[in-house]
Amino acid sequence: MKSYFFESYFIFGSIIIYLALFAWKLPHDIVVGGAVLVALALAFWVERKIPYGVNFEKSTYKRDGIYTIINTFFLMIVGPLSIASLTLLFRFFLGDFVLFHHENIGSIYFQTLLVFLFVDMGRYWIHRAQHKFDFLWKFHAQHHSVRKIYSGNNFYSHPLDLFLRHGVPGYVAAAVGFQPMALGLGLSLLALIGIFSHCDANFSFGFLNKWITTNEVHRWYHSSQFGPEGKNFAPSLSFWDRLFGTYYLEENTKGPSEMGLGLDEVNYPVNDMWQFTLYPFRKK
């Protein structure tokens, strides 16, 4: 089903974020959090209006809700500490470098573009490393164990996995010295796109799949056929996958026949979320 819902939602969401930052003068971290909540609510609503309805597994709402709460509070605690630590570290090694004076970087819109591209590309390479190195994969495998993607399990990840993959690039951008409003705009726009990559709605995006990580593209990322090797690592812009040779999308198909860890599932306690969380710290 071809739909312009995503395009309309993204434009509307962008206007609201702009107003929140510039007209309502809300703090950028509150705006980013608000963008995530609004995107989750809209994705949840659309899933019920236009359901994709493939690769269903036993209800995981309770599990996914618990992890959403845990990871939200975890990032709220470690975020400010990480930014403060990185700022001190950068100043120690770089001194009073030009980037620490955000008025010298450029206009608010140029800084927003830099934040948008820098954070998303940083997330791409960290994500790719999580698939390449066994130690990082042990943390990341928990997110890949889902057999169906929907808005509710976007945050079903090991807390340290989510911290490294999504948190660190944003924390680095904040520590470098980008203007807070540019951070709010850039990170919120990334959130608007990223949340919908997990939306369990029956959309067809056509040419947008080549530029944006839509749910059509992200389903193949969760396909069990790739295992730890993986495809489609970009969280928001599939352009990075096309640029670096990791893009995969089968045209004219409903999607992958199976999601999850596939044969690699036997190596992990996939049916016990607490054991799965502790697994990376245990010796074999």
C-alpha cells in the first residue's frame, strides 16, 4: 500500500519540533524526548490502522514495555554524565578548540545539518562494529532476538548496547559544542525517522527506501538469514548503507520469511530477558 503518511508525519513533526525549540523555548533534551514519545504513539496508532501482520510472535508487550522504561531512565542518568565527561576529555586533549564555540561553527541550520549527518553516520559505524566484533555482538544480539518488529520493541536492547549505539554519537555532538537548539533539531529529526523503522504498518515507500531507513528496509535488517554479519546498519538514513555496501532490500516481496537470530539462537537464552541481559558478563 502506497501511503504518504510518513511524509506528512515527518513534515508535521518537524514543524512542531521547530516551534518547541524556537517559539516555546523548551530545553532541547525535553524536545528530543517528546519527539520520541510522539513518534511512538503515532507508530502504535498506525500499526492498528494499517497492520503489516507478518512474522507475529507470542505477545511481548510486557517485556518490551519494561525495557523501554529501563532504557529510558538509564539514558537519562548516564547522558548528562557522559556529556560532562566527554567535554572535559576533549578540552584536555584539544584545548579551547574552535568547535567549543558554537557561534563559530555556522548558522543554526548548518549546525543542525552537521548534527544530523554526524550522529547518524556515527551510529552507523558503531552499529556495524557491533556486528563485527564478538564481544559487542553479545550485547547487541538481544535486540536481534525479536521475531517481529513493531513500535514497542524499538527499545528492546541491552542497556549498554543502546547506550553505545544510540547514545554515544549524540553525547559526542553535545560535548563538541554544537548549539543546543541544533542538537534538539538534529536529534529529534533522527528520532522521527528512526522510530518508524520499527513500525509494523503495511506501507510501501518506493524511492524513499534508498535514502531513508523505512520499516520496509529495516525488516531485512532483522531477517534471520544474515545472522551476525547483518545488513542495513543505518538507523535513519539508508544512504550510508548504499554508500558503504551494506544495503539490502528485495523488491516486490512482502518481506523476510523469518526474523530473529535464526541458527544463532541456540547460543543465547532468548526466552529469558533477564538471563539474556546478564549473558555478556558471564564466562562460557
